[in-house]
Amino acid sequence: MLRLALKGALSRWRRLALSGLAVVLGVVFVSGALVLTATLGGSYTETARRANAGTDVSVGPGDTISAAGVPAALAVRLADVPGVAAATGIVSADGARLIGADGKVVPSPDRPRLGVSWPGQARSVQLRAGHGPQRDDEIAVSTALAAAAGVRVGDRVAVLTLQPKRTFTVVGTFAYADTSQQVVAFTEPVAQVLMLGAPGAFSSISVTARVGVDARQLRDRIAAALGADYRVRTGEQVSLAEGAARGRSLDLTNNLLLGFAGVALFVGAFLILNTFSMLVAQRTRELAFLRAIGAGRRQIIVSVLAEAAVVGLGGSVIGLAGGIGVGALVTRAPVVVPASAVLAAFGVGLLVTMVAALLPAVRAAHVPPVAALRETAAPERPSTRLTVAGAIVLAAGAGLLGFGFASAAQSGAPLILGGALVAFAGITMLTPALARPAAGLLGRVFVRSVPGRLARLNAGRNPRRTAATAAALMVGVALLAGISTVFDSATGSVRRLVADQVKADFVLSGDANGVTRTGFDPAVLTRAAALPGVAAVAGLGEGGAVIDGQPAYVETVTDVPALRDMLSLTAAEGTIGALGDDQILVDQRAVTAAGPHVGDRVTVRLPRGEPRQFTLAGIYTDTDLLTGWLLPASAASGFKQPLPSRAFIRLHPGTDTGAARGQLTALLADSPEVGVSDRGQYTAQENAKADRLLGIVQALLSLAVVIAVLGIANTVALSVLERTRELGLLRAVGLRRLQTLLMTAAEATVISVFGALLGVAVGVSLGAAIVRALQSQGVTELSVPFGRLLAYLALAALAGTLAAIPPAARAARLNILTAIANP
């Protein structure tokens, strides 16, 4: 039976190829994500090792929030620890941005831009030209930065750091451990001031062990000598931690790829199920004959599953090769193929294929031999049980949705999301019951022609097959429609929020660099307030903190009353007025029944300085325009970046906005990363990241639609094989080749439109439920992207029709006598 199954799979390889392609695409996503993560993760760790070459033990601040580094005197203290050969202070921090000849900051989208103290000829640095910085107005730059900026030794360049723009002379270029890293090297005193904001401090101290002293033993000695105030790690531990930190930047990409792998395989499962169901139906005589000569039910099941295993195995092998190829194309490092990628490729590919083929296999084994020998194909079975089960599941999903909508915002969100998914499963189960009436309704478009009437009848002839084919397309389109609805609602909520609450005429805002935005010179705020026509200016700084032992993100405000008026802030408790140096404000989201309440004292620990006590002066109603905690401007010096990062500006009525924008832009000449935006531009800037993410999601989800379209082509191709005799008879009674082609293509169009319409309806409903669940996160406006949905619908219908042309052409070219003679 096994040999027979393998020969059968080889003889039907064209029919199974499209099913195998679905497995290939899913496995490429899975293995590609794992290979990419392992390759880049290993590359990051190796780069970190080169950067930390010569460091046996590293000593840094014990507090992870601290930005002030460690005191320079600690290096002298460490030199006295037994086993220490040398202790060297290092300054290294993100945020040194060089301004190119075009007046813009040299971009570095996927690497931090480091500012360091010149390390001399360390093993991690190799001088390429010139010499290291020796004076306060000199810098050396990495070769990657020199190439990106087009600068050479002797050029005068401007650099942005934690302080406003300063000009330096490039005196040298050097190769850094990470050859693509943009690095600016200052003299040690300048690096301490510009990168740490703390003269006489270091980011960390690199300790070299004496010959024969183990790094771990030396780490333990240093840790015992210093106590808990400092973080002591071996150089290898630092390298692993830095590599892991860089690797975490891949988490979103990795999760996206794995998520879309799941979608591709889920959609592919419909295609595999449909393919094997049709193959089993076409092989009824063959299987019945095997049963008649002694083959048992188990052997029949094994033979069908063996064919599925061939498809799954072939798809897994090709998919794994494709995933490795993706890793090689994306990275320039040697490709790392982890065991998890191999196991996942074969495990997932085989599992999905075998599970999808199990139902057709069981169905084949239960066909009575005598009954099967009397029929050329298995009769269409009633779908009453499936319809009843689908109705029950849909009702359960609707019930969960109802409970979720009636619950509080926080407790209702899981019920809403769960109910939406359960309802989605119920609709999928009900698809066969909808297939025949939907095919009849949609097919009315074609009833004026004979091919159209035949296509309408063919689409509704086998509701299970039509439903399975349409369901695959429904899943892809539903995900596209649902995600588009959520993203459109999110961006619409931001637009509504800005329109309703922002009363400022202009916003000064820098590019987001990680979490914190780029800062600008505080003097800009003073000069802007003095401009003619400017009524009010409120500047904001931002950064991380620890408040009453809990991590928080806080902002400083230069003028609270002005900000209150421009952002329509209202007091829920206390007052929102000018803040004293020891006062703080917070929004309602940070307040629980236990507090804090107005008048309470809270302990705030910023990256620089000692913890301070602040009195809560007021609680304002929630707004997504602010992070929550508001401190006076005097606290900005405690941030890692003490510069303001945003400013809201209101003009007097009647002021020429064009002239005011020009004057504000001139004030920001030394801050090329900061721009002047009106409310519309500010909204677009806030939504830009969501728009980019939506584009990526749409591109990846489109592959699921491609798989579903391949399923339509496969269904039509197998349907043509199944109806060979019928098509021959139609041709014999006068149906022309063109009419045969149009009939087959029209059948595919009906199935495509049915699946796409169902997908749009389900997707919008699913998206609306998710929007409702995200209300507490600020997504308050339901916005349905009708134009985009119509485009999805049209593209899906067109793609389904085009995919059916090759099998339709094959049907049109059938030899009439050969087709009639086909059993």
C-alpha cells in the first residue's frame, strides 16, 4: 500500500504541487524567522565581543536607570584590588549625531549613534587616518560615519549631543568593532560633558586582569570590594548582554514573520483539505477496488496520509531551503541554522499537511466498496451537522461579545477579543450552508449567457468544496480588512484627539529616537515666546524615572497653565496650575483606589541625582497627548537628555501663520532633527509609524491571499479533471471552446467574490470588536476604510479569475471524444 501511495503521489504531482506551495510559503516564514534571528543574534554577540576586547571585568552603575555613570575616582580604587592589572575609564553613550554637508543629521536607522571617549589604539579601534582627538574642539569618526557623511580629515563638522550643536574638526578616522556603526570619539573631558552630562564620570570602567587571574574570580573579588552600589560583570557577560539587547530589536520582525507563517499555514490547510477531498472523490473507484481485494480501512487511511506526507515533506525541504536563503540575503554574516529552524520546518510542514488530509483519508476509508463501485464519484453529503455546530459556535461568540461590551473597559477586552475569534470560527463552519445561496445570488450576474448559467450551477453544485475554497480566501481578506479597520480607527482616533484637544497653532517636535524624541536648545523656547504674534509657549522634556518604586515615564513642563489651555486639560482632582519645584501632576490612569491623592508625597528618582520628594498638586483627566506624570521644568536636569523635545505654541488671533512658521523654523536652524508642524502635520507625524507598520502587515498578509488564490486555481483544475466526461458532453452538444473557458472562469469569479465579500464582512466585524476592546488604550473612533476594502474585493475577484484561466484553457482544449470516453 505504501509503494502504491508513493507511485500515486508521483503520478498526481501536478495536482499536489499547489498544495505543496502553500506549505512551502508557510515553512519559509517559520524557518526564515528562526534563521534570521539566530544569524543576527550571533552576529551581534560577536560584534560586542570585538568591541569589548581587552575587558576582563566591567564595572558600571548598579542602578539600571542611572545615566550619570560611575565616578572617575573608582578607577583608582579598582587598581588596588588584587589581580587587577589596569582599570580604564570609558565613556560610551548613544546620541552623538553628526550633521552632514546638506545640513541634515546623518541617518542611521538600525544602529545607535555612539559618542565615546577616545580609547587610543585599543584592540576594538584601529586608526585609519590622522590621529585621535587631542583638543576639546577635535573629534575622530568611524569609517562608517565618515563614508555616510562624506567627511575627511580636516573638515569642520557640527555634532548634536545632550547639549545643543557644537562644531569640531575631524582629525582622524578609525575602524570600529562594528564596521557599520556610526561613532564619534571626543577627548575624555568633552565626552564626559556631552555624552554623560557629568564631568569626572565614566559610563563604565574596563578592568584588565593580571596574567593567570581568571576573569570570574576577579569579578567576584571586585564585587565583594564594591558592594551592591555597582554592577560588576565579566567581559563575556557584557558581550552577551549587549548582543541580546540588540537581538531584542528583532522581536517585532520575528513575531510578525511567525504570525504570518501561522496565517499562511492556516490558509494552506484549507487548500490541502480541499485538494485531498477532491482527489479522494475522483479516486472512488480505485479506492473501492482496493477495499474489494482486501485492503482494510486503516490501509486506505495510511495510503492517503502517505501522499500527504510526501507533499508535506517536499514542502518542508523546499521551505527550509528558502528560509535559509532569506537569512543569507538579509544578513551579510555567516548564516546560522539552529536546530529549532530544522525541527520547526519539518514539524510544522508535516503536521499541517497530515492534519488537513486526515478528514479526507477517514472519509475515503468509510466508503462501502460495493456502493463506491456503482458511482463514479462520492455523493455530496448533507452539511446539517456542521451547520448546527457552526450556529452554536457563532452564538457562543456573540454571547462572549455581548458580555464583553457590557463589562468594564479593562475586564471586557479579553471577552471581546475571545468572542470575536469564536464568532470567526462559527462563521467559517457556516460557510458551506451559505455557499449554495450565495453562488446562486452572485451567479445572477452571468445568467444572460449559457456559460454564465452553467457556471452558477457548478459553483453551487458542491457547497462543501465551494465553501472550503472560499473560506481560504475569506481568512486572508478578513485579516486584511480587520487590520485595516483597526489601523484606520487608530489613526482616526489620533486625528480626532488632536482636532478636539489641541488648541495650539504649531508644534515643535523632534524625530523619535527609540522612546525619547530628539531634543533642542532650551533657548529656542525663550526666543519663540518673544516673537511677535506668539501668545503662549509650553515646552516639554521627557524621560524615564522610578516613582514610588515603580518604573514610569515622565515629562517636564515649562508653563503648565499654557499647556493646560492648549491641550484642553481638565482637573479631576486638585488644580492644574503653575508647578512649584517640589510639585507634580498626574493623570487618572496612574491613580488607583489606594492613591496617590492630591496632597500626597511621592518619591521620584530620575536618571541623574538623588531621589526627591514631590507633592501631588493635581490629577487631570486622561489624554493620550501626555505620558501621565508632569514635573516642573527645573527637574529636566535629572533626565538622561535634559533638553526639551516638544513645544506647543499658540498665536494671537489674526497673526500671519506663514510668517510665524518661518520665524520659528529659523530658530531651529541648529536643530535639523526638529521641525515646525501645524496640527494636521503633527497628526500625520504621530501616525507615521502606524502607517509604516500597516504597509508591512498588508504586504505580508497579501501572501495569504495569494495562497488562497492558488487554492482557487487548484480547485478549478481538479474540478476540470473530475468533470472531464461532462465537459466532453457539453462540447458535443454545441458548447464552444470560448464558452467553455468563460464558464470555468466565471465559476472561479463567483467563488472569489463570495470569499472576498465574506472576508470583508467578517474582517470589518472583527476589526470593530477589536476597536471596542482597545477603547481604554485610546482607540475611540471606529473608522472603516471603504476605499481600501473595495480595492481588496476587486483585487481578490480579479486574482481568482486570472488564476482560473490556465485550468479553464485546459478545459477548453479537451478532445471531445477522449473526454466522453473518460469513465
